[in-house]
Amino acid sequence: MDDFKDRERAMFFKEGLVEENPLKKLLMLIKNYREGKPYQKVFYEIKDILPEIINRFIEIGYLDFLRISKLKFFSILLQVISEFEEKEVFFYLIKKSNDKVEISLALSHSLKNCTNIRDMRFMDNEANQKKQKQIYLTLSWIKERIEKRDLDFLYLLKNMSKECQSLFLDQLLEIARKEIGKPQYLALEILEYFVDLEDVKKLFIEFLDDWDKEVKKRAILALSSIKEEEVRVAFEELREKTWDEEIVLMVDNVLKNWNK
């Protein structure tokens, strides 16, 4: 670490600057979060400038002081930001950060943490509601940015490494398979943008036979743009075994326009 960084770091710990230095407050936020101590007040004190100070925080070397990786750092920030429903902070963070790969990985890990608990029998109602809310918020923010064609966020999705993209899509697929209701619907809406990928296409084909009519309708809409024999056969099979008038009409429209 160069002399300037050493001096700045020394100033950081100087008596009297503790309460005013936003970098110090960010350090306190991360430490308190990791130690299970209150961090809400600190977060609200710096949330409006948080995206502006993260790069400097990393450059000066405070992650070394905390002994955490960039991935862990951004994972904690995303957890805290989603907890307080500060979506504008989340997207401004993406815009300002120099570390978009780590953010994309953190986003994937954040979704994974939401779907970690497999056996719902051991979750009380409050824990289950918190889990559902976190999934829903994260997915709704992602969907909003895709729909608005947010260039920074689309850049993040399109330019993440294959490993990151795989993690991201794996978690969306996991949510689509294991959740029900709004989190599942949102995951499917996001996955529709990736329907040309084989794993995503197969999931939608499976969902043509789902018990939930809303899921089935979303699968029909997603697959209507894929002109492949496998998909046509799946539509014809669905047409033969369904009696629901709305589903029949949707499938008939897809098949009628197949060769146009």
C-alpha cells in the first residue's frame, strides 16, 4: 500500500473523525452486520452517498482490514439494501461500481441465499414471509430494470462471465421450480428473456403441463417465439389434453401462426 493510502487510512481512525467520516460509517455497517449488531441507523446515514464511496472504500484497502473479499462485501451490501427496500440505491450502486463482475456474482448468491432453506416445515411464518419478501423484491427490481432497458443493468447481465451468468440463471431456475405465487411468476417473466437457452426452454416446456394455470399461460407466451419442432409437438400435446377454453385459445393462436 502506498504512502498516501497509509496516511488516509491513519486519518480514518483518528479520534474525532469517527462520527463524520462516511468511510468509517461504511466500515461500521459491515462490521455490525457481520457481528449481528444493529446497523440500521448507520445505513440510513450513508445510503444516499453509498454508491459514491464504495470504490474509494475498496481502493484504500478496507476490505483487507475487514478480511473479506469483494464478493462478500457486495453480498452484504445487497442483503442490507434489499432488507430496507432501497431499490434506487441498488441500481445506482451498479451504475457507479468498478466491480460489476463481483456485483453480478453477489446478486446470484443473494438469490441463492433466499432459496437455501429446503424444508419449509422448520420455518416459522415470520421467517417464511421474510424469505418470500426478499425473493419478490429482488426479482421485481431485476424485472423492472430489464423492462426499462436500463443500460447499466443490461450490461451487467450481458457481460457477466459464463460462470456468473450460469449462477444467475441457475438461481432463477431454482426459484421458478420451487417457489409458488408471485416469486415464481416473476422468475418466469425474467427467464422469458433467456428462453432461447436450452435449460430455460426445457423448463418452459415442462411448465406447459403445470397445475397452476398462470404458470401454464406464461410458458405458452414464452415459447410462442421458439419455432422448433420440439416446441410444436409440446403445444400439440397440450392442445389434445386440455379442456380449459382460455388455454385452448392461446395454443390455437400459437399453432395457427406457426409458419407465418
